[in-house]
Amino acid sequence: MADSYRYRCGECGHRTAWGSESRGWHATEAHYDRRHPRVVPGGMVEFREGSSSGAGGCLIALGIMLLIMIIAAR
């Protein structure tokens, strides 16, 4: 499950390498700091087939939805 996540930028389509959830999120933050400095990180998370563990995937989806709602409220 360590290499089950890949993040995509919501602004330009950049995507991280497959990796852990925290490593992907940090890579996404670094990408936004370099390429989109005044934009709140967004985008989407991809999961490898068979990597969903139920509750963990739901929590990530809820977190992403919350992030999208915060971005939309601005």
C-alpha cells in the first residue's frame, strides 16, 4: 500500500510519482510553491487498482472535497 497514491495538480496537469500518501502530498505542495505560488493546492488523487482500504480512501475523498470547498469559497 506504500506506493498506491499519485496526486495531480488542479492547475496544470502535473502529477507526482506513485508513492505514499504523505510523500505525494508533500510533492504536491512543493509543486504549487514552485509553479503556482499564490494558489491553494488542489487537484485530485489517483489510487492504484486494489489499493483502496475502505475507510482510508473515504477519508482522503472527504479531505479533498473539503479542500475544494475551501478553494471555491474564496
